Amino acid sequence: MTVQPSAPRWQADDGYHIDVRGLPAPQPMLQILALLETIPAGAVIVHHDREPIYLYPELTERGWNHELLPGAGDEVRLRLWRNDV
């Protein structure tokens, strides 16, 4: 599988953000993992349509933690951070 053009990304006070809402599977997971490979350190906030259960084992394997945050409306929002940060 190839990663399609990047989902919207931005940096804010609480970390890097990526909005993968509306992307077909497996693009959300691919986009998130691609972002994690490029950032130097810090938290990542993911804006998603659904809970990405298949992403969690991939995060663990790469040394990232996750927690669900309150999202707006039907949004699922996650905060990701590395174990070594």
C-alpha cells in the first residue's frame, strides 16, 4: 500500500496534529505512522472518525503510547507520545 497525499497537519502548543477524518482505510493508519517517523519529539494529536484499534499494536511496537481525549461531536481524538520522551 502507498500513502496518498498527506492529511492536514499542523503544529500547536499541545503538539503536532494530523486530521485523518474521511480517509478510506488503511490511509489513516499509514498517514499517522508516516508522521511519527518524521517528527523529532513531542506529542501527536490525531483527529479521527473512529477508534483506530489496529493502530494500537503498531504504536506499541514503535515505542509510542496513546490515550483517548475528548473530541468534538463524532470525532475520536488521540494523544500519542513516545516512551522515551
